[in-house]
Amino acid sequence: GDFILFIMSGIFSFMTHSKTIKAVSSADGPTSAMMKHAPMNTIVSVSAAALSALYLQTRSAAVIRFGYHALGTPITIDEPVGVAAMYLLSWSSGIGIGLIFKAATPWAPDFFTVATTAYTRANMVFSGKMFVANTLPGYMRDMFDWNPLFHIIDQSRGFVFLNYEPRYSSVMYAIYMGIIFLVIGLLGEFYTRRAASLSWGARR
């Protein structure tokens, strides 16, 4: 397959996932001045941040792919619907993880701010965007297998390329983990919102 398309299939999912985590984790919280204007609430704030990240990354991906297709080598995607589904799955799992960091940050702002950055930086390696999962030996695959983004990117490549069949990743694992992250994030955000105080706004 096309090497540039291989790189893009990993980079776009990785960037969408990472940018969504950053956008959601830094969205306005319950102590923000905007929350004084009903019916504004944290769900609206988080939704706006997540949709903004999706829009920006989708637009960027569309421009880059069109540019490469028009000015470079014409590209063919085997199953575009599957690729779009994996792209949205990387976005939705980023929302769940971002919510967890957002809910935890007011309790230890310095630590979780660093932890958010560390997680997104670690994903540059552990997302597997630069590797072909089928070619990795078992002892190396174990280092990536825990990461839902690794499964999403590998499955996405199975939809992009006709002759690539993912053997060591699972769509359902990524879906289940995304749901778990989202539920934990929503529960944490609800609990943090109930305990919020104006002094937290000064600490952040």
C-alpha cells in the first residue's frame, strides 16, 4: 500500500484522539464565569470543546488528503465507512479520557495537568501509529495491547488497505474501553461539580 496513506491513517486518529483529550480536559468547569449564564452548564462546555476538536481535525485531515490525492498520488480507500467509524471511535474515546482528566484536575491541579500532557505524549509511541501490528513480535505487542487507540489505528488500516487484515486488534475492545472511560468520566465530573468551590477557580 501507499506509505504516506499508511502514515496518515495513524496520524489522523492519533491527533484527533489527543486534541480531543486536551480540549475536553481544559473545557470550562463549574467555577467558570460562563456557568453563571443559564442554561450554560459543564455538559454544554464539554460538548462544544469536543465538537470543536472534531471539526478542526476533520477539516485538517480532509485538506491534507485532498492535497495529496490531487497533487501527489491518487489514493484509494477500500472501506471509507469503516475508516470514518474508526475515526469517530478515536474521537469518542478521547472524550471519555478527557472527561476523566477534567474531573480529576481540580483535586490536584498540578499533578493532573502534567499527567494529561504525559498521557498524550506517551501515546506518540504507544498508539502504534508508526508500526504495523501484524509484524510486531508478541513481547512488543504486549506493550501496546492495553491501549484502545492502538486497536483503533490497526483496525482503521484494515479498512484503508485491501490487502491488510488486522489479526491482533479488536474493534470491540476499543468500543468497550471507550464506554468505560465515558461512564467513569461522567461520574467523576458529576461528583466534582457537586464539590466545586470558587477557590478552585483561583487554583487552576
